[in-house]
Amino acid sequence: MAYEVQDELRRRGLKVEILDGDVVRTNLSKGLGFSREDRDINIRRIGFVCNLLSRNEVVAIAAAISPYTSVREENRRLIGNYVEVYCKCSMDALVERDVKGLYKKALAGEIKGFTGVDDPYEAPENAEIVIESDKETVEQSVEKILRTLELMEYIPVKGKCGCACSCQTNAQDEEIKSRLRALNYSV
């Protein structure tokens, strides 16, 4: 999803970078484990880089598991135009699509401290965007993300005609606007 969003934002003329959780762990957070403290440090580092990018007019997409509310809220306060996308998914679907087999191992007790299995995942209560990735196609989820960003006026609107204009209408608009109003956005 992150790469699909990145591609579309680039087509709209925006500068975009993705901070992939695995890539960041390999290059920026090498040596960190998976304790709560190490996970917090990793997400703070991602937030720091996102802040640097965004204040230099680069859209920063953090594609990482951020299991704890407190650090997500720290990043929300740090980063301008912060938008939280909660990718909600059933455990069955996560196990089914896990190409590395990590969920099966964690559920069998072979891996300890695994997020969402025996280490908590604190689901966001105030995410601007909620994706139900076990019920939506990637295309539907990407469309929801892009339309929300358009309605928040963070990205140019791409209309039905393919240009960045306001001819776009979307059946999800009222649902998106209602969610954003509940979070105190004026849309």
C-alpha cells in the first residue's frame, strides 16, 4: 500500500520517501532488539526522520509497526501534518499472508515478544484513516488514503478527468469527512 500511495503522490508532482520498518531496522536502528524500549527507540527514530523530511516539503510515509500509543502520540506532536493510518487485520489473515512464517512461529511459541501475539499491540483510537486490509482490496485502501489526504487538503485533488482538479466525487467522502470531523478536523 505504501508503495502504491508513493507512486500516485509522485505522479501528482510531490516528493515522497518511504521509511520501511525493516529497512530502517537494518540501516538506522541496527543493534536494537524487540524490547519495548528498543521498539520505542526505533519508532522515535522513524518519527525524527519523518519530521526532517516533512519540514523540507517531502511527504514521509512511515511503513512500520508502531505498537504503542505513547510513542505514536509523541510523533504526532513532533511531525507537522501527521496522519495516522491504522491497518486493521484479523490474525487469520495475517497468518495467511505472512511470507516469512513469523506469525505461525510466534503462535506456536517459537518466537517470544511478537507484536500482537504475546506482546501488546495498542490499536489506535484516533487514527485519521482506518484500513481494513482483510476486507478491502489494496486498490480500495489506497483510494481511501488518497481521498482522505485530498479532503484534508494535504495533497492536490486528482479528478475523474485525471488532472489535479475538483471534479472528483467519491461515495466514501461523507464517511471520511465524518471521521475527520470527529477528530476535530474542519473538512
